[in-house]
Amino acid sequence: MFIFRSVVGKLWLTIIGLVGVVLLILGFFLVNYLENYFSQANDQKDNMEKLAVKFSEEASHHMYNEQFYQLSNELLGFQDARMLVISTDLKEMVIPSTQGSPLVSFHASDFYTGAELRQVFAGQTISKQINKTGLGRLKAGDEYLVVAVPLKNLQGNIVGATLLYQSLQSLEATQSYMLRLFIYVSIVGFLMTTFFAFFLFSRITRPLQQLKKAADFITMGEYGTRVPIQSKDEIGELAKTFNHMGEKMQESIRALSQEKEHLSSILRSMTDAVITLDANGSVMLTNPQGEKIVQEWSTIEWSEDDEETRRFRKPDTALGDWGLTSYNNPYSSPIPVPLIPLFEAVVDESSEAATKLHVQNGVWSVAMTPLYTRDQVRGAVAVLRNVTEEERLDKLRKDFVANVSHELRTPLSMLQGYSEALLDDIPSTPEERVELVQVIHDESLRMGRLVRDLLDLARMEANHLELDFREVEVDSLVKRMHRKFSVLAKERGIALSAALPEEPLILQRGDEDRLEQVLTNLLDNAFRHTASGARIAMKAEPAVYKDQPAIRIEVSDEGQGIPADDLPFIFERFYKADKARTRGSSGGTGLGLAIVKNIIEAHYGSVTAQSIVGQGTTFTLLLPCGPK
């Protein structure tokens, strides 16, 4: 029951028990007192008989003296008693006066029957206690002690009877008073106990309830909750200590929150992805970059035949038990599959480890460190960095060094060989000597073009390319390029054409020299790969690019075309679709299209290529007309 769980209830029951014990002890002594009191009442009966005998003896000497009887009744009235004298013929000789007294004037017939009176006349003494008899004028509830003794004359003959009766109402009143007193004391005791319980509720329990309520608020996160101090006793000291504890806790929580916010800010501002794992391999905490990786990698369908998945699965469990298909739980998500081998190694060896992961088209550098709770590993934290671009640049660097070495090795070898032949005077005729010198000259020009293209490309990729932007007439540029390559077209038997609209094509912001370099590279590639009798066409016309007015320039040929597998890579440095075509008149440096792409992108445009093997290739340039 609630009352037994309440401090007030327990105190109230305790005090009620104490009051009950006190009342029981008081009742025990009261019962003893009443027993002693009523035992005195029994002695009073004997006294009344003796007193009746004495008055009867005196009455025999004052048989007809009314003054004696009056004086006797006055004396007996002080004890609430009266004397009544009756003769043997049942005539009342003395009737006591009740004026000024609460006693009622009774007759002998009110107390004794005729047979009882005859026994008295025969010499017997009869005493009796009358209570609620209803006889005569006795009222229900009245109680009297009556003694009847024989009345003798001076000669010793019985002439009547002397009756003394005394009211016992004082005894009943005392008993009733003691009972009422006992009841009143009990009621007052219980009322005082209840009042004291409510007083305790106000002075003790209510502050404790306030403390409990404040503790509940603090549990819910309201650390600023305080308890009012209403006294200077132990309860007040407890409230003061509680408030001090709340202040210290609030300061600690504030410091922890600041530290947490500081750490969260650091994690959020990191460009690297951070993923924290528990000992079971579930993701506990991530920064935004890490959460993105977890979500992306969780949507990948990993094959159950993958070594990482197979090793990390528990026996007789499905792949989905580890959540290897999706990221559904925001609080505890499974470890991404690519991290499983590294996580196992870190947990088993209790040491940090690093590796590089290739996930789809990306490369990730992963460093993982174990997390400790005392001496046990409770998880690991992984830092992932996207090094795809670095890997690509590193590969480009290696390829660049290899390609440059390859491109320079042949001309240098030829320069060295032909120059040694000249030094050794191997040519026997002037024509042979001139031919060797011409080869040396051509190879030196080739090396010069390679070095120039490398310098231009390096400046472009480093954003150090200086462009002289001004208004450019594209139609005039196309006509000039047509005239420039017309002679070469006639020599090789290639039909060169240029199609232009009637209205002028104006590029408001462009570098005419660099655009001429773009068209030169495209036309040079077209002539290099187009056989005699075929066609090369240039075309310029208005267009729309990114919802803005633009100019489209197309250079198409009927050459051998570019394979579909090579088409996406033709704008990379040193990439050649025909791997065997590296020397001779058709050989190039492999930098021309990379330069074209960089120049067009510097003009905020785009370059694309379409090709069908055996039918030809078309390069399309889109240049925005408006200023940027």
C-alpha cells in the first residue's frame, strides 16, 4: 500500500502505535482505579448498615422527636443519604424533607416489598442496591443503596424499621466521567498525531519531494534546476548540498558539452572521413564525410563470394545479418565491407594499420587505430581520405615520365647515331651527307615541338596560361585556317572545305592565337590520319550552350577513325589510339588534343569527338559568345 511506502505514513503509523500503547497503559491504570473505587463502594454498604443500626438505636431514644429526625436527615444529606422510619403497621413515622436537595423523597414501598419488610420486623437487616427497577417513583437509570434495620423501643420490642438510602449517582458519574475522559484523550491523541503527521509532511516530506522532483528534472536534462532552502536544519543542509551538486554537475556538463562541440566541430570541418566502430564491427559515430561513405558503400551489392564478406560472416548467418546491403539504422549501422579485413587485423593485433582501398572507380587511403577501455580493445576509429585524384596524378606523372622518356629516346638516338655517322665520315657522297643532316634537323624540330607542347600543357594545367582575350571574328579565323592548309591539301590530294553562315560569327571574348592553335592541332591530326582522295571539312555556325548563345565549330575528316575503346581517352596526355603509329610522318607527340581541351575549357567551352572506324572522325567545339 502507498501509506507504507510514504515517510509520512510510516511516521504517522509509528506515532499512532505509540499513542495506542500509552492509552493502553492509561486504561490499565484506570481499570485498577475503578476496581479500587468500586471495592470502596462495597465497604460503603457495610458502613451504611452500621450507620443504620446506630441511627435505629438513637431513634429508639427519640422515638417521637421530630427535631432529631430532621437533624439526622440534614447530617445524612451531606452524603446524599436520607433516613426513613416506618412502623410495623407500615405507617411511615418519618418522611425526610427534600427541599434544597437533589434527592427524591421516597416511601418504604419504593424500595421493599411487604414480605421483605416483615422480615425486617422479624429482626433481620436487609440491604439492597436498586438499579433501573422502575418500581415506584424510581426512574430507569437511578441507583440507590438501601439498608433496613429493625427499630426497637426502650423495652427492646420491635416497633418498626429504620431505612437509610443513599444515591449512587456519584459513582456512575465518576465512571462516566472517566470513560468520557478516556475517549476524549484518545480522540485528541489521534487528532494530534494526524496534525503532527501533516506537520511532518510540510516540514520534512515536502522538501524531500522537492528534492526528488528536482532530481527527476536533472535526470531529464534540466541541469539548472535548484531546490529552495526553507530551513537551516538537516533538510536545509541537504538542499544546500543538492544545489551545490547541481551547480558542479551543470559546470561539468557544460564543460563536456563544450568539449563535445569542439570535437564535433573538428570532425565536421575535417575533409577526411572519420568512422568509429565498436568491438562488434558496428558504426557508432561518423562525421558527415564518413556518413556519406557508409551510405554509399552500403548501397553497393557485395558478392557473398568476396573474401572480405566470407571471412567476416558468422557461421550460419545470412549476409543481411551484418547489414551488408543497406544503411538503414542511423544509430548502429554495420561496418562497410571493404573495411572488414583491416578492422579484423587492428582488433586481433591491437595495433594501428593503414592501407589503400579501391572501391569502384575511387581510391581511398585508410588509417585505422584501435580504441581501448583500460586494457581491452573496445573498437577502432578509421580515417579515410579520397586519394583518387592523387593516384590519378601520380599515374599521370609516371606515365608522363615514361612517355617523355620514350618520345625523347628515339630522336636522341637518331641524333646521336646520325651525328656519329657524320663524325666518322661514313657518308661517301654529298647527297648522303645532306640526307643525314636533314634527318638530324627534322628530329631536332620534333624535339622542339615536344618541348614546346610540354611547356604549354604544363602552364595550362597549372592555371598559368596567359590568354589575351578580345573580340574574335570566328568566320575570319576559319577562312584563314582554310587558306593555311590549302597548299598541304593539294599536295596530299585531299579536298579541304569550309562552310560558314552569311551572318558574321563574333566571339566577344577569346584569344585568337590560342584558338588558331586549337584548329591547327585538329587539322594537323585530320591530315595525318586521312588518306589521299578523302575529304576534310570545317564548319562554323551559331548554336546554344548552357542556355546561352554560342558558336559551334566542327572539324571532320574521312580518315581511318578512332576505336570506341580509345575514344574516351584521346584528350589525355601522350594517349595514342594507334599504339604502333609512333614514328614516321604520321607520328605525333600525343599532346595536341590535351592542349586543345585545356584551351577550350579556358574559354568556358567544351570539346567532344565522334568517330566510326573506317569512316572518319568529327571534333566539335562549343564556345560561348558572351563575356564571362
